[in-house]
Amino acid sequence: MNDKDREINELKERLNKLENSQNSDDETPKDLEKEKIEKKAGFIANIIVFILIVAGLIWLFGDDSDSSVESEVSKTEEKKSTPSEDRNAIYRTQIITSLGNANFDAYWGQNSSLWIENPGYSRAELETFGYKLCGTTKDYYNESYIITFWQSLKNGPKGQILKVNCF
């Protein structure tokens, strides 16, 4: 069963639960508490998946190999010829790709401003997510930037929710 089939089954189950809750007026607080716990578990799973993706990208693109003096000299010359902003542009693209894989719509409004559309989380959850994103990117992204969460990014950003500063 692929991911789309699982998602369809989950949506069918949710629809059945909603229909059942509308038919019975005596929904217990335990059911509501279980739903809240499930939502929190889903959010935490998304964060863990995102962190694993970013860690994998860092591992793939990190250079921790032992190399000879000649290759070190050529790398130094290469760094001098290519500006460091090109490297940060690659990292910005990787961050957007990782966020897209975690079902977040996002783009860089400027080189120092990352805009993310809220997929339906609370302000506190978004703040936690923003600081975790800052923590995972600080080791390889050499510039400070601001993460801004918006209600919508379609046709331009609308409804600013929260800003998180990453230094």
C-alpha cells in the first residue's frame, strides 16, 4: 500500500469519525483528548521527519574526508573564485525542498527572510518548529535570517502569525 492509499484510508476513517460524532451528541471528553494527542503525535512526527531529511542533506553534502594537501589547495582556490553566497543559495534551495517534503509551502522572500505558510498549527507549535529549524540549519547556513509564518502565501503573503529570528 503506497502513501496515497494510506492517506485515503486515513481520510475515510476521519470522515467516518466525524459522521459518527455528529450522529451522537454525547461525545466523551476522552475521545476529544485522544484526538488532541493524535494531532500532537502527527506534528511531532512531521518535525522528526524534517530533522532527519535535513540531517541527511547535511551528511550528503558535508565534507569530512581526509584529503591531500593538493586537494586542500585546490579547494581553497575554488572557494576564492566562487562567492560564499552561491553556497548559501544552494542551502536555501535545500531548506525549501525539505520543507516541501514535510508538507510546508515556503519560499525565500529575500535572502534573509524565509516565509512559511501555516498548515494549521497553533502559534506555540509554529514557534517550536521555527526554533528547531534554526537549530538544524545554523551549522551550515552562514547567514542570519528570519522565519515568518503566514496564514496564506497564495497571491502574496497574507496574515502574518509569527516571526522567529535565526542568528
